[in-house]
Amino acid sequence: LLLAGCAVKPKTAVTKSPVIGFSQSGTESSWRKFHTKSIRTELKRDNYEVMYRNGYQNQERQIQDVRTFIAYQVDLIILAPLTEHGWEPVLKEAKKAKIPVVVVDRHLEVNDQSLYLTHISSSFKAEGQRAGLYVTNHFAKSKQRQIKILELNGTADASAAKLRQEGFADTIGRDPRAHITATINGDFTRAKGEEVMADYIKNHDLSQIDVLFSHSDEMTLGALKAIKQTKIRPGKDLIIVTVDAQENMIRKLQVGEVNCVVECNPDAGWYVVNALNRYFAGQQVPHEIYMPETTFSESNADKVPTRNY
Ligand code: AHR
């Protein structure tokens, strides 16, 4: 769970409630809304003062939000980056202003690891591997000679999409019959998921596809709308594997419209506040923190714990 450690010193001895700037990447899914709520609730519980900004799926806007926090001289910044690249300059500005940055959810790529204090996230690669494992297990006894997969990707340059793709490809690679026949991009939203799936159906024969692997539940919900315009029965003629485990997708699993739901844990609040408390107490904070997650399929669909998102 805790990978590497680094000793840290808070900027000053904080006597009043520290002010935290929280830059969220957007509100594209129930998952994201709960991620925000979890962090804000826990910050409030521990009496942190919060300046919150929504980046509305726009990196430039998020960078501006971080600059605003720097201008306000907040005590610490929480950043949920939309994409992986392009953060180095603004993180250098934060470092120069002696404001530590806690990265949450997606990864960001920087040469200088000291530009952020810690990264608290899901293990996206493991999620992709779990999705791939479901597919290889599902077809293990089948005599069919090919397994054709359609992949519905999330936002370009978002580590959640890149690593899920990587983990999935690694695992299905163990079955030489499995091929990703096409990849379409739904940008992690329901509307785009429906649009690109409808477009795919218009130009290809979906009945030739065995599996849909979707990087998020919101995109899956959109794709299902488009699939239901055809004669293909989702969950039966087309195996569907999706990531997040939102309440609405668990219900689809329970009625057999999707086959496997890989959980992505949005409940980051406790982990974030724990890291902040440690930092402000002058204690060590690990540089990488991963949260626990699981998988749901036909075998445990009736035992899914209560979802809050
Ligand atoms: O970065 C995490 C992903 O972002 C979630 O899986 C998805 O639903 C959200 O949009």
C-alpha cells in the first residue's frame, strides 16, 4: 500500500485551520462527483478550510485554478489532474511559493519527483488487468477460434485510460485468440460513449464483436443506449466489461446487461486527510499511496456492498 517514504516539513507551524486549494478535473461522472464529495467531506470533518475549483475537463482552466491558489498563498494544494503531461511549470511555481501539492486520482508525469508530496490513487493498471482476466476466464473453455474485442477508451493522455489499456492488453495477451479489433474514444462521458458507439455501429458489424471493454461506467451507459437500437443483446450476444462500479452499473450487472464491473475506488477522502494530517504534523508521507479495490461479476453480483456513487 505504501511504496516509498519521504521526510517532509510543513512550511510553517500552522496555528489556525490550514487553507487547502482543491482543483478537481471535472464532473463528468457519478464516480467523479463522489470523489469530490469524499475529499471535501473529510477535509471539513478535520476542520480544514477549502477553496474548491472545478476544471470542467479543461487542463488550461485547472492550471489557472492552481495559479489562483498560489496567489492566495494557500497552505497546500490538492490536484486531481485531467491529463498526465503539462504540469511541470505550474508545479514549479507552487514549489517556489513553498506550497506542497498532493496529487489525487490520475497520475501526472514530471521529471522532478519533488514537485509533489504524494500521489493518492486507484491502481489503474490492475483495473485493466482485472478486466482482462475476466475476459480470458470467460472464454477459457470456449472452442471459438478468435475473441474480437472493441475497446472504448477514456480521455486521451489520462493515466486512468492509458494504464487500463496497458493492463488489459497485457492480460488478454495470454490468450492468442484475443484481439482488440478496434478502439474508439468516449472521453469518459456518457454522451461521447453513446456517440462513438452509434458511429461504430453505423460503419461496422457489431455482431462480429465478442467483447466490449469500456474504461468507465458513464461511457458504458451511453454505449448501451446505442447497442439497444440493434438486435444485439448486451451481456448475452456481447460480453461487456466496464470500470468504476457505480450504483447504476451494478444494477445492470444484476439484470445481466453487463458481465463484469471492475471497481475504481472514489472514496479517497480518508487517505487524503490522513496524508495532510501527517504532513502538517511534520511526519513522513509516502510518495505513492494506492487504495483497495475489487471486482464484481455474475459470481458475486448479489453480494455487492452499498454503493455511494
Ligand atoms: O480517473 C478516474 C476515472 O475518471 C473514473 O474511472 C472515471 O469514471 C472518471 O471519469
